[in-house]
Amino acid sequence: MDDTAYFRVWNNGFSTEEPRTRSDSCRSPSLNWATTKRGFVPGKVNIVYGPESCGKSMLAMMEIVELQRRDKEALAIWFDSEFSFNTDFFVKLGGDADRLVVRRSNDPLKIFDYIGGELLEMLQNGAPVKAMVIDSIRSIRFPKDNKKQTTDMIMGGTGANYLPSAFKIVIPVIAEYNLLTFLIQQVSIQIDQMKAMRNPYVLPDGQALKHIGDLMLEMIKLDTKAGVIEKGETIAGGAAQKGHKVRIKVKKNRLGIPARVAQFTFDYNYGVVDTSNEIFDLAKSLGIVYHPVNPTTGKENNQMWQFATCEPIRGEDNMRTFVKGSKKLQDEIMEACYKHQDAQVQVDADGMVIDSIADEHDLNVEL
């Protein structure tokens, strides 16, 4: 049997066991670790949210590219409610535009009803559709928006009443046909200073999204000097930005451990890059790469670095170079990271992570 085969105990035609979980790995090692499933699981709903220009759409694009690379027949559907999808950029990342269907509309009937109608019929007829992306939920013009007489009366969060019913149509299709699914959502800035200390963003339609999301990722762009990747010069003589670093926090994970954090580098031409340093930083944070104990003094030698039974190496830069020079060693370090035991975290009834200084009933979502 293949990875999606059921191991079942049949009872009146119904299965009493779940299918074996299969995941599609992504380009970022730390994100594979953060999901606890070594990637994204088809048939589950992945919700990616964060401020504009942090890389949400780029992440979804790269996952489609990886899917196309693994499965030469796979098709994907991208619902572009923002009317901003860049086909040339998708191709630059390595994607096949001929196997990606882009539907530009912010009409919910042409998105959710299409999934439960025409798309379902195509899947039943054997169409090799393996993934879909909705970018973004906030840009969809819901019925309440249509009733507004002028644009100044339109406000975000109007999908709260519409989405629960729409998801009842969409979720069975995703689950039955194991579609790799990404729902992208924009956020608003939290104006309450006390709440902003815990979370600076408000998630529109958050109550509806968090109920159906299997994996919720909060994504931010690191706007620091170390978080900006520069090369060359601009016409004004300043440094030209060619990428940025991204930090992702797992806010909800029905399939594994929540509250894990991934951090990686986006290059605007190649996608995720510099994975060897990413692996080293992850292993360093988990104590997988560590300072060995001096047998004479019984104390850690802060000048030396070691992994497993490898010989200690003097200096962090030298250890990074050692890790970068061996793909086999990088794979061994990642295996050790996957086996690492996390500290316990507190979650609410919906599986969302509760920060230590937060009130359980004061979740930062917009209804």
C-alpha cells in the first residue's frame, strides 16, 4: 500500500482509524521542523497570516513549485482575490505556469461555490488537481460588503458570518482529495497598547479561521539590519535589497507541537536560501550543537563547539563552516532536531497557543 492507504477496522462501511499522515517537505529546514510533520500535510488546512510584504504568497508559491517538482502531473489552483498574482515571479522560483490555474476573482461564489461545485466534479472525474491557494481571505468581497452603499462604509472582518458555512462546503473536498491547501490572510495593526505588547496584530475573521485551521502560522518580516539581505547598489548609491529574513511562529497545530518558531532567509530570485546556516542556528537553539564540558574543570568550554560524537571545533564560525561543508552532517543534525523533546506549552480549547502573559479569554482576533 502507498502512504495514503488506510489501515482500517471496518464497521458497517466506516473506518475507525485515520489514514497514515503524509507530509510534503518545504525548502526551509527549520519550517519543516516547526510543523513537527517535516512539512505540510495534504488534506489539511494551512493558514498563513501576517503583515503585508512579509512573504506569505511567496511561501505558498514555493510549496506549489515543490509539489510540481515531485509530481510531474500535478495541477494547482490559485484563487487570486487580490488580483496581484505574478506569473513571471512564479516561473522565476521554478514553477510551471502551464500547471497552475489562476482564477482572479474576489466573488465568494466564484471561490467557495466553485470548489464545492465545478472543482469537485473535476476531481471526481480524475483531474490531477493536488493543491489550492486562496490569497487572500480579507480581499474577498462578502455579501455584507456588497450591501454597503459607499466604499467608506466597507470594513474588514465581514466574512465572520459567511465563512463558517462556506468552509462546510470546502473542507470535505480538501480532506477527501488530499489537497495541499493554503489560506492566506492579511492582518491589521493592534491599536490597544496593552494587547499589542503580546501580539501587535489583529487577525480579521480570526474566530472562523482558527476553528478550521489545522496549522496556523504567524509570519513576520524581520525589519532589522541583520534581517535585510543586501547586494549591490541602487541608482541612489545605497545598498540594494535582494531579500529578507522571515520568522514564523506556529500558533496552532492539530497534528503536532504548537509554539515552535522557524526562521529562514528569502531571496527574491531563488526563494529560501542559506539553509546550512539555518540548520546550524536551529541546532544551536535546541542544544543539538553545544559547548562541550571540559573534563578537567567540569565546566562548559565556550570557545569549543560539538555535535554528537564529532570532534570539538574551536570557534562558532569554524563550526558553521564545518556544517556547511557536509550535506550528510546537515541531514544528521536535522534528524537530531526532529527527535528533540520540546517544553510543554499551554493551549486553549481550539488548540491556539496561549502566551504566558495573556488572558485565556482575551484572544487577539477580530470577529
